[in-house]
Amino acid sequence: MTEPFDRSMFATAPVITVSNGVTLAGALVAARPAGADAGMKKAAKHLKSVAETAQGDLVKRNSELGAVPDEDSRALDNEADRCWGAFRMRGQATAMLRPDVHPQARRAAVLDAKLFPQGTEFLKSDYASQSTSMATVLQTIAQEGLETDVHEVIGAEFLSAVRDVQPRYEAMVRERLRRDRAAGQNLFETIRALQAAIVNYAGKVIGSIEHDDPATVETARLALLPILNHRDAVAAAQRAGKSASAAATPAPGAAGTAADPAAKPGEG
């Protein structure tokens, strides 16, 4: 037995994102009844137009997001990690020598204490924090006049390497922050326009139902089936998301979760 057709389900807008809203709009337009009246055709045409505009908005936003590919960020981050790792290891290696035989050993130990009071854990921090920490070490060298010591104890090429990577790293961080703002760009107006167009079209379809003609009810049901299927898919995804979230919740005191906000891409 066919379930009763609940017209009220189509009076409110479905929960959508821009991407799945565009997909839903396309499915509705494709499912438009062959015998659609002028009002329904006009609503379908409007829905298609709004969906195309939304698709354009999404393409523009994604283009902005791709300004600095994650692969490029990781490559630069790895370069910075290697440069700073080599810089510190060179000084630490010198500090391990006998100071009574190698006077530079004591100078190396003093430099390490001044430049890396908290070690190089900052190389594991998020990009922005790492950028600030690296800049702080370079500023300490400049303000305390340690360049000569660094050249003689660690090596001019090591200082040159970390100085070279710094402006490129800072530029990458600035671009990622700009990109993150683009990622959070409010597409609410685009979504609202899609929802309004979907509800408007659904209203025209519902309006085509004749109370004394069951065939028009079935025609409307099939025309609006994409909305029902979309709502079912969203509900299923939400249930799956809650289950996955519960399964991933760590025990009290546990560390190293995947949601660590300080983790870089690919970590955690």
C-alpha cells in the first residue's frame, strides 16, 4: 500500500550545503513532470538558474581555497624543519666537545641556551606558531649581536639557510590565513537562495495536485522524490557522524587525538 503523500513536508526548505543543494536542484529539474504547466516550468527554470549561480559561487570559493596547495605548504614546512634542525644540531654537536680542548664548545652551549631555551618543539607546532617562533630566534640573534658567534660556532651557511626560508614561510602562513577566511566565507545567501527556489518549485508542484485525481498525486510525489531522498541521506549521514564521533571520543586524560588543533595537515 502506498504511504499517504504528506504535502506539508515540502513547505519548509531542506537542510543543504551549496554543493548538495546544487545536486538536489538538478535532480528536481530533471524530474519535472512532462505535462508541467507554465507556472511549474517557470519555477523549474528559476531553480536551474539559481543552481547555476550557486555552482559559480562554489567554483570561485574553491579557486580561492586552492591558492596555496597543502602539498606546497608541507614541502616548505619540511624545508624549514630541516634547516632549523640542522642549525641546532650543528650547535649541539659542537657543545658536546670537551670545552678545555675546544673553546667553541662552551660558546655553542651558551648559544643553544639563548636561542633554544625550550628546544625545537616549535617545529611540531601549527604553521603560524612555528613561524613566530622561528622569527623570534632570528630576532634574538640580531638584537643581541650574536651573528658573529653563530658564524664561527655553527656556520654562516646554516644561518643563511634559516634566514632564507623565513620570509617564504611567513608568506605561506599569511596566505593560508587568508585562505582559511575564504574557507569560512559565508555562503548563507547562496544557500538561502537555493532553498527558496526549491521551496518555490515544490509549491508549484504541490499546486498541480487535483483533489479528485489520484494520478496527479503520484506525479507530484515522483517529481518531489529527490527532496525526500535528500532528507533521508542527510539524516543517515548525521546518524553515522554521531556514531563515529562517539567511537572516536578518547578516554579522560588521553592525548594525541585526531582533533588536535595544533596538528599540521597529515598529523594527528
